[in-house]
Amino acid sequence: QPTRRRVCITLGLTSRGVHSNIPSVENLFAAVAGLDVEVVATLAPEHVADLPSIPDNVRVVEFVPMNTLLATCSAILHHGGAGTVFSAREHGIPQIILPSTFANEKFWGQVGHAEGLEQQGAGIYVDTSRPVTADELRDHLVRVLDEPSYARNAARLRTELLEMPAPGDIVPIVSRLTAEHRAAA
């Protein structure tokens, strides 16, 4: 358990090699350096191998199950992958999303996820089609951590998500409706 607010930084697991527009790891770390937060960064060894240093408040781990980590976090800064978006939503934590390449944005829905969370007041979409500075990232993170509306809205979306019926609840309804439709046709 963290002794202060914890922030997760992740570039995902399955798409670590395709993030051409996301700010460099050095920029991500510069954004959190010196903040009164504990940062857990899930990154591959090659992402940190050439860094001159890692800030004192950052712990790098190659892999940790998101559901375990996010249960202890106050915010997440990430690439916008669906698994990460919905894991963070399930835990009700504010998100800062940095979509990467056009292909990812177009086919994996990163921009849509980011815009939706921003419209719901539960996160910030950072346009990575232009260079993003460490100062800009820091400002976004501080805003998400310090403005209570982000945590409140993320908690609201979590509640909405948990109130949705599970697939096992829907399948019998769809099966019944399909049978009724076929019988009527």
C-alpha cells in the first residue's frame, strides 16, 4: 500500500514497440520528478536502459497485473489501450491518456476512449500529434490529482460500469428474443 498518492505510468504490454508519438520515457519521468507522489512505471528494460537517471519517486517494474496496481493508485498516465482504459475505469481512477500513432488511434480507439473520458470529466486527453513537454504533462497530472471533480467523475463512471449487466446476464435475454423473433417470422 502506498504511503502517499500513487501514480501509474504505463505504455501497455502488447503494444510497447509501436508508440511513436508518446513523449519519451525521459519526458514522462521529468514530468513526475519532484512531485509528492509515488510513481510505479510498468516499462520494458529497453525503455529505461539509456536513461541517465530515474527520479527518486519512480519505481520501474517490467510487469505487474493492472488490477493489482490500479487498486492502489490515485491516477494513471498511459497510452490509451482498451485494457488499460477499462481497468482504470473499473477502479475509478482519473486518467491522462497519450494516444500514440495514427494506426493505434484509428483502429484501437485510443482517441475515442480519451475524448469520452475527458467529456465525462474523468480524465484528460493529451494530443500527441505535436511535441508534448514534461511541464505540460506535469500540469495535467497535478490537475487530475488536485481537482476533486476528476476523482468524483471517475468514481461515478466506475459505479455505472459495475451496474451494467454481465454478459452472462444478457445472453439468456438475447437467446429468448432471438427465439421469439424466429417464431414470429
